[in-house]
Amino acid sequence: MQAYVRANGLLLLQCIAVLWIIELLNLMFGHRLNTWGIVPRTLGGLLGIPFSPLLHANVLHLLVNTVPFVVLGGFVMLQGRRAFVETSLFVVFLGGAGVWVIGRTATHIGASGLIFGYFGYLVMRGWYSRSPGALLVALLTVLLYSSMIWGVFPSRLPISWEAHLCGLLAGALAARLSAQDEQTLPSRAR
């Protein structure tokens, strides 16, 4: 069990290290890498879907995303590495596609869409699973991060509420699909 926790913690730290290394490189290039974000309804903007969560406006932007990424990503990791990787990829690609379709004309960057996806996944995972563990994680998620729900509403701030909304919805859908998969798996013999 200890090796499992250590390996999962290491994966989360590696993800954070990648984000910070990319931010340092981006800083050295005057944040020119941010052109690789999602630009809605453009061909080049489609290429931004996998890159946008890796890019941030500045160090403060990444700093604000680091703690919730570790906490909520860690909660998702409690379901296992596979759940973490699958949920992350699902949210990045489906949520990113949603931003590409509904987003304002701007370059959308940052890991917050993924973080909102983790939030949606964890809360809805508790709803669909109703296991004591999933319900406890959902409750902790809501207690710690319920205020972030305001981030899905349009504002005049230069914040991609579209990424927040699409990430949240993609995470909720990932939880639904995960619950359906579990229901279709044959039960183990006792």
C-alpha cells in the first residue's frame, strides 16, 4: 500500500514538475508559447486543445492552479492511476473541444479547465457510486472547493469561464461513463 501511495504521489509531482518546467521555458520566451492555446473555431486552435492545460499566463496563474491540481488530482488518483490518466485525458480533450466550440475569440490557456473537470468528476462520482469512500471524497471536494463553482459563469475578467464550464461538464460526464463501465463489468466470484 505504501508503494502504491508513493507511486501515485510521484506521478502527481511529475505532472506538477512538467507544468512548472513549461512555465519557466515560457517565461524565458516571453510567454510566446501561449499562442499554442485554444483559439476557438480556428484550425490552429484545434491544435491548442492538448497544449492549453500546460500553458499559463504567468507564474501567479500557475501558482493558483498548482494546489487545487494536487488536491483534486490526488482525490481522483484515489480511484487509481488508470482513472486519473483516463479522466485527465477525457477532460482535456472533451473540455477543450467544448471551449473550441463555445469560447470567446481569445487564446484560452491554463490547467483550470482540467481542475474544474476533476471537481465535476469527484462530485458526480460520489453521486453515481454512492459508496462511502466516493461520497466522502465528494463531500471533501465540495467543502474545500465549492466556491470555485462561480468560475463557470461569464465575467468580464480575462478568465476562461468557458474552460471552467466545459471542464466541469466533461468531468461530470467522465464520472457517468465510469459508473456505467463499473455496472457492466461482471462481478467477481466470491
